[in-house]
Amino acid sequence: MDKIVFDIAHLLAGSILLVSFMMLYQDRLSALLNLFALHAVLLALSVAWQAHVHAAPHLYVTAMIALFFKALFIPLALHRIVVRLNIHRQIETVVGVGLTMMLGMGLAALAMLLMVRITPDSDLLGREDLGFALATVMLGLLLMVTRRNAVSQVIGFMSLENGTILAATGAKGMPMVVEISVAFSILIAFIVIGVFLFRIRERFDTVDLQALDQFRGEQG
Amino acid sequence: MALVVDLLTQGLQLILVLALAPLLTGFVRKVKARLLRRQGPSVWQPYRDLLRLARKEVVLAENASWLFRTAPYLIFAATWAAAALVPTFASGLIFSWTADLIAIIALLGSARFFLALAGMDVGTAFGGIGSSREAMIASVAEPAILMMVFTVALVAGSSQLSTVARFMGSPEVGLRVSIGLALFALFIVALAENARIPVDNPATHLELTMVHEAMVLEYSGRHLAVIEVASSLKLLLYVSLIGCIFVPWGMAASGAGIADYALGLALYLAKIVVLALGLALFESAIAKMRVFRVPQFVGAALMLGLLGTLLLFF
């Protein structure tokens, strides 16, 4: 019984990591958004499983928040933004897919080594969740670094946040207040970023953040 | 007594794979044709083709060396040996101690080496292109399948196929994401290695896209027949490998009764049919890739294998 509990948690967390890798690989924007929705659904499932295992009903709320906000609302809104910005055809990457994948592997291995070293005597379930969460956070950061398009950077940021939620549930949940405020700050961040996207687009006629590097302020 | 049974099983398997291989190729072709609403040739057509080819005379290019003439038999022997080592319907084979995954990959690798050499031997442009593409694909596909082997071997504690099959059939294997990743990696590698559709089209002679067909373009007569059998055997080998590692249920253990052997055989045939249907469906649903995208596609298998190994340590 205990083994199957661990196996299912491992399966779900492993799938989250796999979807993170798929997001690194995917270079089409609308497919990337769908993957992000999948990421959030898997996160919700994983959190719900933890709630069931630890008999912690408040984690079900976390799962619901993940499901409704991150798997439904944000991807749908981003889809609309992408279509309105007329950039749903493709995105460009700064470095090649192969190199990105290798970097991602390296980061995942690093996260694993770190977690195995620093948590030798905590319980297996939490330890494994922390490892996966750290790897997911790293991959989210990598996604933000390797993409130039603002929308895919937003997705990188959101998937990074999914990683932190996973870590928090591995540590038997966080207080409800923190939970809800994090969810709302993500939502606010999303709205602010959404507004910014249109502002950047209006100013530079592109959402390629490379354009910001050359910007030297308003002239006269 | 057990020795005799094992020997008989091995002999039966040796003949079984050889007899079944063209049938599998014919079956996949038939299903693909039916999916396109064509009638398609009969499933026995590959046997007729082989018979016809075997009776025809061999036409050799003037500058073909001895390598060109011996390579088909070397390729066939290596592939046949590899296919006979993968447990299909029974795990108690007399050579099961040699049936190591890495040895099988090495046998297939040497077959590919000779095929690529033969492709370059006559010195035509097509042969060279085919060989260089084959080498490009193999340089990614072989690490990928090795990573997949490492994943499976780490889970099962052995890279010997009968041990792996026994472990995978027992309940202690549990629910592991690594095995799923290894399965996907093996699917991708199998598509690439057997020159199936997203990588190469087995049914075309269109110059720009062919890989396998380009290498064997100069062959004729019995040489071509032997090479065709070898490529059918390779497809059967990968199908059996997927069946043996990931769905080993119903395989007769060594020392089982005659009924168990019959059951194992029936289940093996069922597994082949299911996988062949899946292959035909997949091939009909997807378009062929550009050659330069193939390393990315096969690279995904490498990544999956690597990730599968990595996740085992979490």
C-alpha cells in the first residue's frame, strides 16, 4: 500500500517535470500554452493526491486554485492575448533546442544531487517532491532565459510558480492565508504583465524583448 | 530434460521469427492500405516477392568488391541472431544467458555498419547519401537506445532479457514514470531504426527522402531478398523487444507445461497484431519529416531515456 502511494506521487511529479521539458522543447506558442495548461492540471492532481495521502483537506483548495486559475483561466486569457497580438504562429529561441535540452538535463541532475545531499533523513515523499519542485523551478527559469518572446517568458514564470506550489505541498502544505495571497499575487502579476505586453507592443511593434535592450529612453 | 526443452524452444524461436517476419511486414502494409481505403496486396505478398527475388539472377556493378557480395549475408546473420535472442513466447531459451540487451544492440549496430559500407561500396551518389544519413540517424539513435537500456536495467537489476521480462511481469515493478519514458524512447528509436514514416518512408523510391532504400539501391536478386528479410526481421525484433520488456505477460517460463507454451505463443501473436495495428495507424496519421529535423526527433528519445534514468535517482 505504502509503495503504491509513493509510486503515484512519483508518477505525477515526474510527469510535471516531463511537461516542463516538453515546454522547453516546444517552439510554437499556442502549443506551449496548451502544455502549460497540462502542467497546471498535473500540478492540481499531484496536490490533490498529497491532500489525500496526508489527509489534509486544505490542500484540496490549493488543487482547486491550481485547476481553475492556472489550468483554465490563465491559458485561455493568454490564448486570447496571443491571437490579438497576432503572434500565435511561432516563437524564436535564443539557443538551439539540443543545447537547451542538455542544459535542462544538467539543471535537473543538479537539483537531484542537491536534494539527495541536504535531506538525507526526511521522509521519502517530501524529499522526492522537493527534488522535483526544485527541478521544475530551475526549468522555469531556463525557459525564461532561453526565450525572447514576452509571452513565453510569462509562461516560464508561471511554470516556475507551479514548482514552488509543488514544493510547498511536499512540505505538508502552507498556511491558507499564504496560499490565497500567492494565488492572487500571481493573478495580479498576470494582469500587470498582460497590460505590459500591449504597452511593449504599442511602443516597439514587437513583443521580442531583445528590442528593450537597445532602448535608451524617450528622446526629447 | 530441461536442457532439451530449452534447446527445442530456442530452435523453434529461431524458425518462428524467420517465418513470421515477412508476414508482419505484409500485415502492416495491408493495414496501411486499408486505412487509406485501398485494397492493398495480400499479407502473403512479401513471401512471394522474396521467392521471386531469390530465383532471379544477381546483377553486380562492375566495380563492386567482395564486401558488396558478402555484406547481405553478414547483415542477415547478425539480425537473425539478434532476433532469435529476444524472448518471444517463452523465456527459457538455451542462449538466454547471452540474450543481453547490450549484446543485441551491438549485433544490430554491426549489421548497420555493414549495410552502410555496402551502400558506399559501389560509389554511386545515392548509396553515399543513404549511408551518410543512416550514420547521422544512428549517431543519435544508438545513445538513445542505450539510455533506455540503462533505465530498464537499473529498474530490473539486470540487462539480461529473460530476467528483465520476469521482473517486469512481477507485481514488484510498481508504477514508475521512468518505464513509461523508456517505452516512448524505444518507440521513437524503433521508428527511426526501421525506416518507418516520420523518419524514412519504406514504400517510396523518391530520391530526396530515402535512407534505407538508397543504401540497397544497387542490390538485386538473392542479395536483395536476403536484405529484405533482414529488414523484416529487424522490425519483428523491435516489436518483440517492446513486447518482451514492457508487456511480458503470458510468456512461458522455463519448465512450463505444453499448454503454457501454446498460451504464450497465442499471446505473442496478439501482441504483434496490436503493435502492428498501432504502427500502421501512426504511420497513416503522420507526415514524413525533413531529414534535418530527424536528429531533433530522435534526440527527443535520447532526452527521454536520459530523463528516465535521472528520475530513478529521485
